[in-house]
Amino acid sequence: MRCPECDATENRVVDTRDSRGGHAVRRRRECGVCSTRFTTYEHIEERNLYVLKQDGRTEEFDRTKLSRSITIACTKRPITQDEIEVMVDLILDNLTNQLESEISASYIGEIVMEHLAPLDRVAYIRFASVYRNFQDIGEFQEVVRDLSTEEERSVQSQNQEEFPF
């Protein structure tokens, strides 16, 4: 394993934990040269998933691409890379539990938005604006309005649970 900072191969494992319900191992490592700490994941190689793109092309599912797109949406937001990796793991679990090995890009986008909405509204809007390819301000406003309505329902539901009278 190479250090992402100095490219050295000398590192040690500081912490090891199960991830994805035992389907992966998360390791915290420390570089022996520059002391940088970084996280690696070992995943069980599962059946190949394919993404059906909107233009009809099919490509192999790329976990890194999914993680990168979520990370971009979460830039400068109070969301850690570990939280993003947990989200990617949950999404991947959802996808691998599907009966089909070919999954539409739009379905994947919807799942990502379902996970981002409760986590961070700004990240959700960022992802939605790229994923849905808004053509005008009206489409953007509609998504913000829907998100606000969902949040109001959630707050009302929480208030009813706390004060059921």
C-alpha cells in the first residue's frame, strides 16, 4: 500500500474494523516515512454490477466514481470522508442486493439523493443539480421546495412523537 502523500510503501496498520456488515475491512494506516495517516478498505470481490447510462451505453459499476461524485457534492460541508464511505457502502449494499446485475444510472442517482437529503441539504441540492441536469431556475426551485416540505413534515412528525397531546 502506497502513502497518498509521499508514495512510500512503508506503513503500519493502526486500527482495523469491519465495514459493510462484515463484507469489507477498514484499516487506518500510518506512513513510516512521513507519518501521514490514511484509510484503506478491503472489499470482497462480488459479482460485477453494470450501469445502464441514459444514452444506452453500459459500463461496469465503479465504486470510486460514486464516492468521488458524493465527495464533490459534500465539498466544504460538515461531512467527513468516513461518513461518505459509510454512505457509499450502504448504497453498494442496496445495489448488490438487487436481482439485476444491470442497474440504471437514474436509479443509482435517486438512491444517492435519498441518502444525502437527511444528511446535508446543501450537498443534496448540489448533487441533484448535476444529476438532474437542471435547465432553468424553476426546476431548481422545485427541488428546494420539495426538500423544504419534506423537512417540515419531518419536524412535525418529531414534534408529535415528543408531544403526543
